[in-house]
Amino acid sequence: MSDNLNLLIESSPQIKQSGSTASVMWAVTICLLPAGIWGVWVFGIRVLGVLFASIIAAVIAEAAMAYLVKKNTIQDGSAVLTGLLIGFNMPPSVPYYIPVVASVFAIVIVKWTFGGLGGNFMNPALAGRVFVFFSWTGPMTKWTMPAVLTRIDAVTTASPLGAVKSGLLEYTGSADGPARFLSEAGYPHSVMDTGITSWLNSNFGFSLSDGYVDMFVGNIPGSIGEVSVLLLLLGSIYLFIRKIITWEIPVSYIAVFGLLIWIFGGTRFSDGSYFNGDVLFHLFTGGLFLGALYMATDMVTSPLTSKGMLIYGAGAGLLTFLIRIYGSFPEGVSLAIILMNIFVPMIDQYTKPKRFGIETKKVVK
Amino acid sequence: MSYIGIIITFVFINNFILTQFLGLCPFIGVSKDVESAVGMGFAVTFVMAMASIASWIIYHYVLVPLDIVFLQTISFILVIAALVQLVELVIQKISPALYKALGIFLPLITTNCAVLGIALINVRNDYNALESFIAGIAAGLGFLLAILLMSTIRAKLDSEWIPKPFRGIPIAFVTGGLMALAFMAFDNALLNNLLG
Amino acid sequence: MKEVVKTGGKLAVICAVAAIALGVVNAVTEPKIAAARAARLEEALSELSVGLNIGQYVESDNQNGINGYYPLSDAGNVDAYIVDVTGAGYAGDLGLLTTISLEGEVLAAALMEDSETPGLGKEAENASYMKMYIGTGKDSVIPSSKSHLNPADADAITGASITFVGIGKALNEAADFVGQIGGM
Amino acid sequence: MLKEFTKGLIKENPVFIIVLGLCPALGVSTKVINSLGMGAGVIFVLLGSNIFVSLLKDFIPDKVRIPAYIVIIASFVTIVEMVMEAFIPALYDSLGVFVPLIVVNCIILGRAEAFANKNTIKASILDALGMGIGFTLALILIALIREVFGLGTITLFPIGSFSGVIEIPGLVDSPVRVFGLAAGALLVMGFLKALFTWIEDIRRVK
Amino acid sequence: MVFIKIFYAFISVTLMGGILGIGLAIAARLLVVKKDERVNALEEILPGANCGACGFPGCSGYAEGIVNEDADINLCSPGGPAVLAKIAEIMGKEAVSSGEKIVAQVHCRGNRDTSVYTYNYKGIEDCNAMYSMFGGDKDCKYSCLARGSCIKVCPVDAISRDEKNRIWVNKNLCISCEKCVDVCPTGAMQMIPYSADAIVACNSLDKGGKVKKYCSVGCIGCKICEKKSPEGGFVVENFLATINYDMKGDRSGAMDSCPAKCIIAADTAELTIPEVEETQKVNE
Amino acid sequence: MKGLKTFKMGGVHPPGKKYLSENKPIKNAVISNLSVVALSQQLGSPSECIVKPGDEVREGMLIGKSTGFISANIHSPVPGTVKEISDIYLANGMTSRAVVIEMEGEFDRLGKEESKTSWDNLSSKELIEIIDSSGIVGLGGATFPANVKFSLPKGKKAEYLVINGVECEPYLTADHHLMIEKSDQIIEGIKIIASIIKPEKLAIGIEANKPDAIEVMKEAALRADLSLDVVGLEVKYPQGDEKQLLKAITNREVPSGALPIEIGCVVSNVGTVHAIYEAVVLGKPLIERVVTVSGGAIKNPQNLKVRIGTPISSLIEECGGFTEKPVKVVVGGPMMGFTIYDLDTPVTKGTSGVLALTSKEVKGAAQTACISCGRCIAACPMGLNPTTLFKYIDHTDYDSAESIGLMDCKECGSCGYVCLARIPLVQGMRLGKGMLRAKKVKA
Ligand SMILES: Cc1cc2nc3c(=O)[nH]c(=O)nc-3n(C[C@H](O)[C@H](O)[C@H](O)COP(=O)(O)O)c2cc1C
Ligand SMILES: Cc1cc2nc3c(=O)[nH]c(=O)nc-3n(C[C@H](O)[C@H](O)[C@H](O)COP(=O)(O)O)c2cc1C
Ligand SMILES: Cc1cc2nc3c(=O)[nH]c(=O)nc-3n(C[C@H](O)[C@H](O)[C@H](O)COP(=O)(O)O)c2cc1C
Ligand SMILES: Cc1cc2nc3c(=O)[nH]c(=O)nc-3n(C[C@H](O)[C@H](O)[C@H](O)CO)c2cc1C
Ligand code: SF4
Ligand code: SF4
Ligand code: SF4
Ligand code: SF4
Ligand code: FES
């Protein structure tokens, strides 16, 4: 009876929950696509070339490394995702060699010297991005105006954050908040933005400055994939539903960052008073959502337990705030996340789950 | 510079290991496990604080009055070496376990660039006695931070399948490199802006 | 106890020999070092003096990074000052010497000391870098923001605008300072 | 006897195999010329200290062994420092704090401790030369990689009409700047060390 | 001026040196910690492989063991006679060699081509994990499971896998720590003398008939080897031939006439066994 | 379902699949001609064989004698002759000696009238002796000798007797049907145990997916006038594990490395309780048990009352064979059970189910590297860190694994079930524990 059954011998459990590493990676990739397509649409078809360059470089690097160690890891999808995220983090006008170098650095040095998928302690895409940012600061901080706005301005320009930041170096007046400051400095807005803003202002009694709607929808200069907060949020809904990402990291990250901006943001970007920061401006610019939703949440490089994740997210929020508000780089998300990556093993050490049947020592008051 | 400024500078911005290249030998050598890394970190901090004070005294009360500043290297290192040896003797006496964990690196603290480095840097920066002391402690804490983080990461790496040629010291360097990459986030401008 | 003294004594002997040897070497090199330093300063100053006579260095306790100055005179009249000013760069202080005329015009400038990044901020050590500033201050502002520059120059400093702004601000301080002491 | 010399070059290379003297190896290796300068300084100090330590090995009491060695080393370093500042000030400037730090370069005291105080003068000289040259070669290797990628140049001595700087077309204009920074140094060192381990492994199995 | 400076230098540094020297000497006297010099000396001599073959936690543990616990001095197999001699010198003891160096070797070369497999395994690549599931996926329960647990534990990477997924030990790298023997669940890994010229590459205690059913290169216990090379030290017990390596006689007769061809030669020290197998194939 | 009790930490919700056999009453299985009775069916030392080939045996006759403190007696499930004593592999992959009996002759019990004996006058000691001689072991899976469990260590008092009717494993419905069909017998069994260990409180835990069993047990307790607390529990795996069950019902935590009696509790499975009833009241040793035969590849899933020693192939045949080729045949539940390749492997006292699973049910996928998703940690009911444990074990660093709680792992499979990367975590835990035990034996 047992002759031709060719039965499988495997250890328990004999059944598994559905899902696999590859399905998770592809799910994240697909959820990122809307934001990517938006990038192509607003920045032009060249952007597609940048995305392909980074993805193809990442996949080839992955294939080469996998060949060296005689494993087959291409189909797990993590290299494509890393490549895509690197592309997302490039300015639209970047020369092609930069994303290629970033991808190769990410896959070969950050990922494979540590043993490939799961071994790395630092987010490969972000480390790759930071590597090329520090190597070629100039091209990495040249931005392109989105299609809707180009008729107003030249092709290259500063991103809102960059503009505010270099504005800060020379700016001594006191407009209330960076959005208004930009508006007054003649930063362009789309028609839709002006329309929606005035509609909101007149119907709800807000006094919003122009520009927020553009920032939220993605009509601003910035990295290819980071500009459309709206589409990034939409994509993440599916990831939340499938529990691929959990709330701890994004929420603690954004909350701590927002809170700090609200408290201290005004001291540097506005009239100098506390509790007057322009939270919306900082949330919608500089890749905060891309980072908080899709990159800080990379499981490999984030803590294991929810307590750890909260600490990690909060730390990233604090660092992003410090770097962005006080540091010399226009944004701060990438650096903050890779800095927190360094702390993850330590966080994991101190946030172990409580073991069953082991008395935790009660704190004597 | 304010004291807080000095602390931030030496812990984060000019972290001895990750940006200044001082004290790398123990950073690579003693970061294999968390316990000895912490021990080494504290030992270095302690010695650096003492070295800062001692060298300040020598510099300002001997070398400058006698106009023999050219002897700073030799006199600093002489004092530091003696100090470290003293610490070594004390540790050996009170905690053989710690002594064993730090192994050959205790004598190497003497010849740890970080320790002489802080003495020379204090002089270059014209720090007063208290500033020197704080700088010594802060630089030591920066070392401690770096070596502690390094050791927790390396402990994790112990249970990953690192490609063979990279196991051990090479991966420690690569890890240090990536840490340094991230630490580039901290720069002078950040400090200046933060403190006003 | 005798052992102890002997040990100390031996170390002292080694130290003594070393000290004497170093003293001797120092006696040879010290003048050379001093001379070389003086020569370098001399050279820098002569370039900055725009052909005028350099006066005595005056230390200053001005708060805004001004360390001191040399008056420059032509036929007894002070026409300009070489100001020794410190600015804030990307990676530490920037030590600058700049020649400012009584009208506040930047006649010359040189970055003497800095720890900027090679390829970025360190470019400011090149004489050509300072062309951006030279000639400004009288009819135009001394540039301390990208918006003061023409697009070509602005592009050139991309990636190192902190250095650029740091120098610009320091030169402005120097000009203000000259404005204060100018009437003297 | 010759073994004492050759071992330092590869088999016991102080930087790649013993992994000591890392700070100067990484700190100054931004340009090839700095490596050469540093290497020369180290060879001189190593030679001097090895000779004196091996001469004085019976005179120096054990309890003050380390301070005594250090005094000897520091003297040579100070000499190097003063001479360099007097005669090659440009190099002195670019080596910065690492010149006085030769004192604490782990290799030098390490050789005094591990070799010179147990061996004859002749052996100690050979050891010093081998180790010093091994150190220099390692520095040059690191610097070559870092300078070519990080600056797009190779800087040597200016000789006659040759300015001393070789520019690598393509890389000079937009070099991979990180190679010149701290992170790049550590990464390059990691990969070189891995390379050495790998070669060592292959040799061992054969 | 110059001389005053030299004088100051002389005075100050000499004083510093003298004071510190005396201070240190006093401190050293007050804070003495007695440590047996011999421990240090031994630590330097021991190979530093920290393999644990001696039964102590690493080389420094063994060094202390020798000095403080009077441990035997011939326990370090990686060090071999050279280290033994040095230890003996330091400890002032007679060097009693622990005999010829022994090395590990796998006594099985069954693989997909030669053996019968019973199930499809999915799980950890580990022989012990697999062994706990019906003794492994081969019908032969004495065989090498080829999951490479021994490869994982070998401190010197002496063990490798060939293209047929069989496991072999490079005897020139092996340091006789026996970790692989300890970890091997089926007992296929066994120690043999370094000089062994042949091994019986089978570990099955099943009867010949049963062996024939599941493996074409298994020892069937036919005793031909005993007869063909009486001086070669072949002994067949429990349906399995073993070699008594103390007997140095000619073993080629047995090798040639073994019907299962499971006696394989290892006559040249440099050759690893798969290479020997190759040459044997050419000879046939 | 709100308001039901459950344990807090960890746990998973695999699809129950109980509907396959939920409505099938327990049926007596065909007795096979050849019974293979293993001699190590219990936790502890194997039993000593007291028959030899050629011997005649009767139904229920002692053939294996308990050896040592933790061991059990084994009885012949059928009348017949001993054909041989051989070495076989059990479903768990371990070897065991086994008595092979060819059925022959007349049954002493089967088809005969059952006569009840009264146990009112028996002392605890006598009752324990009966349980011992009847070879009763825990039928909840651990097969721990029941007599040993009920002989409370000196100085320990049982405050709670908790009956385990949870049956949290998917597919399995044997305990469920036992409760429905034999509620009165179970109640009487509980009384027997209660009279041995004299607990203050009695409780039975049943998951909310068996509402009929909850009802039936409540009624039976009422009928017998037994103050039994029938506790409905939220459906969550591994609620059936005694530690989780006690946490849910009594909110007490069994300390790491300790037994339930440490917190004044004794846990017994309903099957065990029923077996004790049969032993004490009917004088019947443990020679049969209820086994659920189920799974997507089984034509006609059923709950069968099976003689120990029956080959599994015969059970599958009785359920109509396979509808399609199964990828694995599992003995036990899908979460903790073992795969077998030889369908002639015999049923033992611990066999609670036989499942033939299709690839759709198994959801097998290739293993990849751990991506530190942390799901295994969230799932582990013991608060362990399976991924780190596995990594240590993978690197043969068993001591580090032990230091972070390897020995607390009870191989429940929750971590392996949720693992995204399909890492054989539980196998790793087993390997690690095995290697540690081997090391301790050596030392
Ligand atoms: C490695 C590195 C070195 C840098 N060096 C300098 C420098 O020397 N001078 C400077 O002003 N900024 C320096 N920066 C800072 C950034 O280039 C600069 O703050 C920022 O990108 C501003 O961009 P912008 O100059 O295009 O406005 C450096 C940044 C990095 C990453
Ligand atoms: C050595 C040993 C002694 C035990 N002693 C007792 C006991 O005295 N009382 C008891 O209730 N259970 C005892 N048990 C059984 C356990 O409580 C438990 O039922 C068994 O280990 C398996 O349960 P599990 O599958 O839920 O882990 C003992 C188990 C072992 C291994
Ligand atoms: C993960 C796990 C799940 C278990 N599930 C059940 C179960 O559903 N029903 C059950 O009766 N015993 C279950 N057990 C066994 C119990 O822990 C315990 O051993 C048993 O209830 C004790 O009763 P027994 O000795 O009468 O078998 C499980 C054990 C483990 C480790
Ligand atoms: C939710 C999620 C987020 C991810 N984010 C990143 C990322 O930011 N950068 C990256 O290189 N890979 C990311 N990955 C892919 C993968 O985890 C990563 O390549 C590993 O770090 C490689 O070991 C992500 C994967 C998931 C599931
Ligand atoms: S020799 Fe033993 S340990 Fe090695 S692979 Fe074969 S069975 Fe496994
Ligand atoms: S082959 Fe075996 S005995 Fe030889 S070194 Fe390796 S593990 Fe030790
Ligand atoms: S099998 Fe062990 S480690 Fe995994 S969830 Fe269960 S108790 Fe935790
Ligand atoms: S569930 Fe699997 S992939 Fe996720 S952390 Fe645990 S072991 Fe790793
Ligand atoms: S050279 Fe070794 S610590 Fe610096």
C-alpha cells in the first residue's frame, strides 16, 4: 500500500499558514507600484529608466551573489524590492550610474557579506541610497519640477525641504511656517492645489496656506517614489490588512516625529516660538511616509517584538527630527532609519517577551 | 564651546571610532561579545578621563612654563602608560574575570590611539581643565557606545551564515563601515544649530 | 625598597637620555619650523596686501569671530585691513584672512585653516574659489546665500553650500568690523 | 634569519594578519603619498625602538618595561615629528594628529613586547624592517584603492615636471567620495582582510 | 637659551620618569597577583584551535588544567608530538606520545546511485534531526546520511562533500578532535590511523542478503577478504569487515577480490579517498 | 464568543476542519489479523516483554510488564499466537521492540456482556493499583503513566482536578465524540480520580466549537450530582496543553520546568478518564482507544474505536481509502503529529488521529532564510523566541539555546505554523533538546 505513495516525511506542524517570504515581498512591491507610476507620470518617462536601472542592477547583483554561494534566491523577490526602493529614493534627474552603484552596494555589501536575505542588520536600500548620497551629493540633491508645475519654473529646482533649508541659511524674516514662506517666495502651486485649499479654507474655516494639497497628492519635486503621500498610504492599506506591516513602527515613528515638529519646529522654521511647528509640511515632504511605511518596517532590520518596534519607531522619529531640523542634510529619513538599524540588536536584547512560567521580578516601590 | 557641546561632539559628531579612526584595534578586537565590550568601554573611558586630567596638568604646569612643549608626546605617553599600568594592576587584583576578558587588550589600552589622542586633541583645542576632563569622558563614552553597538550586532551575526572569508574580523570591519556611514548623519552643523 | 628605587632610577635614566636627545634635535629643528611658519604667513600676507604696506598685527576681542587684523597702509594712510576672522564651516572652524577696504569692499581673501571635505568644502582653499567674493561689499552685498550668486557659481557650490555660506558670513563680519574701526 | 624579514611582508603582515596599527592604516590612507610618509615614519621608529629595546632588554626592569619602551618609542616619534615639520611641512599637515600617534601605533609596542625584548639586535632589525615595510605596503594598498575611487587620483611625489598627481579619467570628476571617508576606509579594510583570509584558506587546503 | 631648554627638558622628564617608575614599582609590589608563569608559557605553545579535544574549555583552559589540575600532557591532538615535547619541557615531564596520529573517515559511500531510499525528507539539513525520523531516509540504517552534521562541527573544515553528495575527510587537515565522530548519529564516521592504506567503506551490520537488496556497494560479510589477505588484518564480525590496522600486511588481494568493491585504498598520504577511488576505477 | 476564558500569551488559529468527522459516531473498527504491539508506548522506560514467539495470548492478557518507576503495563489487544518479537519504527520515528500477534481463537470480552463492579470501598492505593495494572497512560498525547500522575508527591495537595476536553488540534474529534457518547462514564471516571486525589474543585475545559459536548457534560454532571465546573473556552491553539488550560481556567502559571501539581493542579484528558472508568468499573485494561481518521485525502472520515497494534493501513482501508494521493500521512493531530512513510505502522496508546493530507491542506512551500518577521515570537504560548533559538541550534550552539529557554518549548508547533519562511522551527527545537539531553547523558 505504501509503495508508490512517495510520502513526505517532515517535522510537525504538518500544516502551515498561507503566505511565504516571496508572497510578502511581491505584495510590498505591488503596493508600491501606484506611487511609482505616479512618479513616472509627473517626472517623465526618463524616471522609468532610473527605476529599471536600479532594479536590474539589484537583480543581477543578487543573481551573481547567489551563484557564488550556490543558492537560488532570485525568486524570493527581495532583490527586486530593494532595487525598486532604491529607484524610489533617487531624484528624477539622477545619472544612471548612481542607482546602479547604489543597488550593487546594497545587495553585495550590505546584504550578501552578511549572508544574504535575513542576515543584514542594515536596510540595504537605504544604506545604498546613503552611500551614493554621500558620494555624489550634487546630483543627489538636484530636483525636477513635476509636469504640472514646469511651465512656471525651470527644469531643475530645489525640493520644498531643500528650499526651506537653504532658505533657512539666508532667511532672517519670520513667515509663519515653511509652507507660507515658500508660498511667499513664489514657489509654484498647481491649480488644483489652489482650488482645493481655498475650498477648504472657505468651507471649514481653516487658514491653510497653499501647497499642502500638492504635497499630499505628489505635485512637488522630490525623489521618484516619495512624493505621493496619498498613493503610498493607499498602497499600505493592503499591507496592513495582510498584517505584512503592523502599526507599531509607522505610528510611533510618525507620531514622535510630528510631535517634536509641532513643539520645536517653529523655533527654526517659523517665528521662533514653541508649539508652532508646521507638522503637515514636514509629514508630507521628504519621504517620511515612504520611510515610515515601507522602509522602517523592513522586518529583517527592525525589532522582533511590538515593544521593540515602538522604541525603534520612536527613535527613528527623534533622529529624523534632529537631522531634518538641525542637521545639514535636507531630509533625514534614510539616515535616521539606518541609524536605528544599528540599535536593533540592542533593542531586541532588552525587549524580550515575557516567558511563560517565569516570575518577572516585581519592582519594589 | 559649552560642556554639552563637547559631550555631543565627542560622543556623536567626532566619535573617536566612527569618524576619527582612533582606538580601532580594541574596537575590532574586543567587540566579539557584549560583556567584554562593555568592560573595555568602561576601562577606556576611565583611562581617557584620567589621561585628560593628567596631561592637562603636565602641559599647563610643566611643559608650557618651561617652554618645552615639544616634549608633549613623550611626557603624555609616559604618564598615560604609567596610569594604565596602575589600572591594570588594580583590575587584576579586584576582578580577575574582567582581567581575563580584556586579555591582552588591557596593556594595549596604553597604546590605544584614543587615549593619547584625547590628550593631544585637548591641547589642540585649548581646553581648560574641566573641559579636558569632560572631553575625556565624552570621548570614552563615544567609544563605549560604538563598541557596545558593535558587540550587539556581532552577537547577532554569530548566528547568521556569513560567507566564510568574511567571518570574524572582516565582517566586523564591514559592520563598522556601515555604522560609520550612518554616523555621518551627525555633523558639526547639526551641533551648531542644535545649541543655538 | 632598594629594588624600588633602582627600578625608578633606571626609568629615570632612560628618560634623561631621551630628553637630552630630543632637546638637541629640537634645538636644530625649532628655528627651522619657526622660520617655515613665518615664511608661509609672509607669503600669504604679501598676496593679501594688494601691494600695500603691512602694519603690526593687532589682536582683537571682537566677539564675532574676529581674531585680529593688520592695517594696510599706503604712504602712511591706512587704506585697508587684513582681517583674521573665524567662520563656521561644515566640519569645524574656518580660519580666514581677508583684505577689506575702508569702503567695505573685499579686496582679497584666503582660507588658511579648515577641515572641510576634500572635493567639496576644501575647494575653497583654491584661490579661484574666492573670486566669488572679491570685488563685492562696496556696490553689492558680500554673497552669503545662493540667491546672491549667478547660476553658474551657484551650481559650482552645490553640495558645499555650508562652506560657502560660512565664508560669506565671516567676510560680512570682517567687513562690518572694518566699518567699525575704519574711522579710527 | 631572512625569515624574520619576510614574515612581516605577507605571512604576518601587521595590518592584514595581526590586525594591529589600524588607526594610522585607515586614518592617513586617503592618499598614496600620505601612506608613504606614514610608512617611512613607522619604519624609522620601529627600527629605532627595536634596536634600543633589544639592546636594553637586560637593563630595563620588568615592572617599568612598558613605560620604558614607550619612552624610547616616543623619543623616536618626536624626532620624526620635529624633522617632518621642519622639512616636509605639507606632509606633516596632512598626516595631522597621526604623526604623534605613531607612539601608540600598536605595532610598535607590540613588536617591542613580542619580539625585540626576546631577540638579538640583528633579528630585531630585520623584524623591524619586515614589519615596517609590510605595514607600509598594506597602507599603500589601502590608500591606492581609496584614493583612486574616492578622489580619482593617485598622488605621489612631485618629480621635476611631474606634479605628482595622476588623474584617473572619469573618476576625477565624480569620484565615489565615500571611499575617502571613514566609512569607506573600514569597508575597504574589511574587504581586503576578507581577501587575505580567502587566499590564506586556499593556501591551507592545498 | 638652547641649553636651558635642554636642561629643563632633562630635569622634568627625568623627574617624571623617576617618580612614575618608583610609583609603579611600589604599586606592583602592593598589588601582586600570583600567576603561574607556566600557564602563560603553555598558552603560547598550544595551537589555539580551541577545539576542545583535550576535554577542557579551549586551549587556555587546558593550559591551566595542566598546571593546576595535573592534567595529562598528551591530550592535545591537534598539536601532535611537537607540542607534546614542548609541554613536557616546560612541565619537566616525560613525553609519552599518545601514539600515531589518527584521523576521521566516513565508512560509507552509499548514494543515490547505489542505495535504496525510503522516503522524501523535508527539514533541517542535519543528520541527527533526520536520524530521529526512522533512522534516516536510506533503507540502510547504518549509512552516512550525508546531511553534513560533521561538516558543521569540524573546527578545521577538514570535511567536504563530493559531487555525489558523499562526505569525505581530508586527512591532512584533520586534527583528530573526534567531534565529527561524536556528532555522527549512525557511527559511519570512525577514526583510523593516519597511515591507513585501506578502509572498508561500509558500516552496515545487516545480513548480506539484506544489504544486497538496499545497497550495491555494501559489505555483505562474505569473508573473502579474510581469506585473500590473511596477513592484512581483515576481520568479519556481525556481517561487516573491519581492518586491524596493527597488522601491516598486504591488503591488495582483498581489495581486488571484494565482490562489493567496498574496500578502498588509501595508500598515498597526499591523496584524499575520493581521489584514491578514482585511481582504483582506472585500474579496474 | 466574547467573555469566554482563554490563555493570553501567544497562540494561533489554524483552520479547524473538524466538520470532516464531527458528525460521525464512534464505530468499532475491524480488528486486523496481525497486531503489532509496541513495547514502548508510554513516556518513560519500555515495558519488558513477557511472552515469546509461539506463545498463546488471550485478549487483555499482560504481555509487557512495567519496568521502573515511570513505565506501564501492556496487554494483548486480541487473542492469538505470538508470531515474533521484532524491531519496528513507531510513528514518532523511534525504534521499539514489538510483539507481533496473529489473531486466533475466541475473544473474552468482545461481544460479551459487561459486568460492572463497585469501587466505592476501594482505597486510593487500591484504585491506583488497578490503574497501574491496567496499563493506563495519558491519552491526551503525552502518554504519561496515569498511576504515577495520581500518586501525588508527599506534601503536595491537589486543589484542582481539571479534565482536558479541549481537543484543540484541528481535524481531531475523538475526545469530542467520547464526551457526547460516554458522558456518564466520564463523569464516573472523574469521580474515581477525585476519590484518589481528593481535589477541592473539579473542572472540565471544552472549547466553544463543541457546544454539544458542553451541554452533554453539564447534563451528565447534573444527573450524577457532581459539582463539575464545565468551562467553555475560546477556540485557540494550543488551549489543550495543560499549561495553557490551567492558565485559562485557574489563571495560574505552571512555573518553568515544573509540573502542574506545583500549583496544586492535576490535569487529565477525557480519554484517560474514560479508560480509568473502564479499568476500574469494567475491569478492562487499556487495549483500545478512539482514533479520528480524517484529512482531505480520506474518502470517508470517521471516529473509530481501534485496538492497539492495528496497522494504520487497515484503518485507512476501513475509511474507504484515499480519494487522491496524499502528500503526507500524519499520525496524531496536524500541529503535533508525526508523518509516516510506512502505512503498516501500528496504532499505539498515544495515537489520537490518522490524517491523510493533500498538498492544498499542507500549504508546503520552499524554505527561505528567516526574515525576522517576529511572527513566531508572537505565536509562541511559552513566550520564547523561536527564531533565535533556531539560529543557535542551527549553529550547534545548544548551550545558548538552553539559556534562552529551549527546554520550556513543548513543541506545540505554533511557531512553525506561522513561519513565513517555512523554517522547520519545531524540528530545530527537537534537535536541540535531543543534543542537550545527549550531552547531559555523556557528562
Ligand atoms: C561626506 C560629506 C561631506 C560634506 N562636506 C561638505 C563640505 O565640505 N562643505 C559643505 O558646505 N557641505 C558639505 N556637506 C554637506 C552637504 O553637501 C550639504 O549640506 C547639503 O547637501 C546642502 O546641499 P547644497 O549645497 O546643494 O544646498 C557634506 C556632506 C557630506 C555627506
Ligand atoms: C518525570 C516526570 C514526572 C511527572 N510527575 C507527575 C506528577 O507527579 N504529577 C502529575 O500530575 N504529572 C506528572 N508528570 C506528567 C506531566 O504533568 C505531564 O502530564 C506530562 O509531562 C506531559 O504533559 P504535556 O504533554 O502537557 O506537556 C510527570 C512527568 C514527568 C516527565
Ligand atoms: C501543544 C499541546 C497541545 C495539547 N492539546 C491537548 C488537547 O487538545 N487535549 C488533551 O487532552 N491534551 C492535550 N495536550 C496534552 C496535555 O498537555 C496534557 O498532557 C494532558 O491533558 C494530560 O492528560 P493525560 O495525561 O490524561 O493525557 C496537549 C499538549 C500539548 C503540548
Ligand atoms: C515590509 C517590508 C519592507 C521592506 N523594506 C525594505 C527596504 O526598505 N529596503 C530593502 O532593501 N528591502 C526591503 N524589504 C525587502 C527585504 O526585507 C530586504 O531586502 C532584506 O533586508 C534583505 O535581507 C522589505 C520587505 C518588507 C516585507
Ligand atoms: S558521516 Fe555522520 S555526521 Fe557526517 S554526514 Fe554522514 S551521517 Fe552525517
Ligand atoms: S575531521 Fe573530525 S576528527 Fe578530524 S578535525 Fe574534523 S571534526 Fe575533528
Ligand atoms: S513549538 Fe516551542 S517555541 Fe514553538 S511556539 Fe511552541 S512552545 Fe514556542
Ligand atoms: S516566523 Fe519564521 S521568518 Fe518569521 S521570525 Fe520566526 S523564524 Fe523568522
Ligand atoms: S592603532 Fe591600534 S588602537 Fe589605534
